[in-house]
Amino acid sequence: MSDPLDKATSKAPATVGEGCLSRYDPDDMSPEDGTEFPGAAELWEQLNDEQEEAKKPA
């Protein structure tokens, strides 16, 4: 049997920039990295609407 820790590892995408400006390289990312979020725009709108409702006086 192979080393059991080998199957529990993951690899982060490559990064670009340094220090505070460091970020994942979008060219190195793929759907396998979990970068797809088709409902992001709808969620953003919903959260902003809820925040606006909370700010309105009763």
C-alpha cells in the first residue's frame, strides 16, 4: 500500500505578486480548483438588498 498521506494532499494554484499584492494566478486555475460560482451575482444582489433593508428606518 502507498503512503496514506499522499492521497490527503492538495496543491494550491500558483501565485503572482508579492506580499500584500499576492494573489492566485487566474491562468493557473481551472474548474477542478472550485473557482466556478454561477450564483455569485444573484447572491451578491440578495445580500446587498438585505443590507439595504436593514438600514431603512422602521
